[in-house]
Amino acid sequence: MELEHYFQCPYCLAEISMLLDPSIAEQNYIEDCEVCCNPIQISYQIREGELESFEASDIEQ
């Protein structure tokens, strides 16, 4: 079962929905905003099936 998480794009401030895989305790990757297409650094941690921390930050280019 995936966890749905909403966050704001650091560039265009659009609200974005993302599905997170709770079977992976820690993730760190880059994903493009589905609205403005700018790259977002996504980092999150899951503990015991619950989202412990989530960060979406811009990438200085």
C-alpha cells in the first residue's frame, strides 16, 4: 500500500500529490514538477509505515 503525500512545488508553488512507497525506509531523488517541469530534490523517511520526514527543495542550476 502506498502513502499519498501533498506538498508545494518550491518553484511555482503548485500543490502536488505524490505516492510514496512505505516499504523503502529512506528515499532521495530528483523528480520534475508536473506543473512547471523544474527539477525538485525529494527526500523522505518512513518509519513503521508512517511518514517521518519529507522535504521538497529546489535545485540550484
